[in-house]
Amino acid sequence: MALKAPLRWRDSRLNRVPIVHLSDGVGSVALACAQAAAGLLPAAPTVVVGQPTVVDPSRAPEGAAVMWIQLQQVPYAPSGDAAGEIDVGGGTWTAALQTAFTERVVSALEPHVENWPEVRGASAALSPAELERRNPNLVRGDIYAGDCELGQTFFWRPLPSYGAHVTPVRGLYQCGASTFPGPGLNAASGRIVALRILGGDGQLARAAQLLRGLRPARA
């Protein structure tokens, strides 16, 4: 979203923060997750606000700013609205549905930002279905490369047989969000692979081999 001026948060400390999470607390996060898992548009989703011009003012004309918003609690094919306000139709992300939900999301800014919505400019939104259409790797709109539960992390990510960034092809390694340590840690997996290549097989590789040997036997 383009902004006519930087967001002016009521808590001025947030004016210098690149990423802000808006939520009423753990209970609100859990409720929004449950609603999305049930196929409902969350009544109060957790809103992640990115302020890239805080760290790089050159991304916008002088005096202006840009913002992105990310939601982690959105159903792929909505079956209803938890707040009972939005008609989801047949469960397909239409332009009208996307616009209605976007308005709910950005309304979360108003209690926290002094100059909202005055600074609001042009914007574009991508539904989970559109994310998947643009990039088939984002299955059902998931930008985090799959489950992040315990069984899909550490040396078991993305699979027990592919842990520690190795593949069945000697000398071929994998990195990215689908590998340890997972999403949200920029370049960490690439650094691990680079150190592995430079240092050869070490404790990491031996530990991965041991853990792969502990896999449950197939029935």
C-alpha cells in the first residue's frame, strides 16, 4: 500500500519499528487461528504491518512511505464470516470478497495510528488462491513452506530423509524456508549450507544421519 506520509503511531516508538503485530493478545491469536482453520474469515485477524521505508526511505518519494500487511489466519476457500458481516458467496475469492475483507483488516490500524486513514493511498491485495496461482510452491497460499510443528523442524525439515539440507544427490544441497531453521529467518539456511560446503561433513551431518536412523518403520 502506498502512503501519503509515514504512519504516525500513537505509541511513537513504533514509528521506528520495521514490523508491527496488531492483536489483542494470545487469546485473540488463538481464536483467529481456530476461525480460519474452520474455514471462516476471522472477525479480528492478527495484522502484521511491515514498514519498509523505516529502514529504506528510498522505496518511496520524499515525504511518502509504503506499507505491506500480512495475514497468517486466512482460509483458502472461505465458507463463512466469523463476524457475520461479509457474504463469502460460494467460497471463491472474488474481487468483492477480497475488498470487503481488506477493509476489515486495515480498519485495525485506526485505533493505533493517529493519521489513519488520511495517509492511505493506492493498494493491491493477494488472496491465498492468488498467491498459489502465481507461485505453485505456495500451496494453498502458504508462504511459509509447510507445517512448522515439531515433526517438521530441526533435522526433520522438510522430511526425515532430507534433513540437514542434504539430498540423495551427492554434493547437492537445499535451502530456503522449507528447510531448517524454517521461515522468517532470512538466509539462515543458506548460511548453514555454505558452512557445510566449506567445512565438509561434521557434527551436523552425523547428527542428521543418526536422527534419520530413528525414523519409525513403515507398516
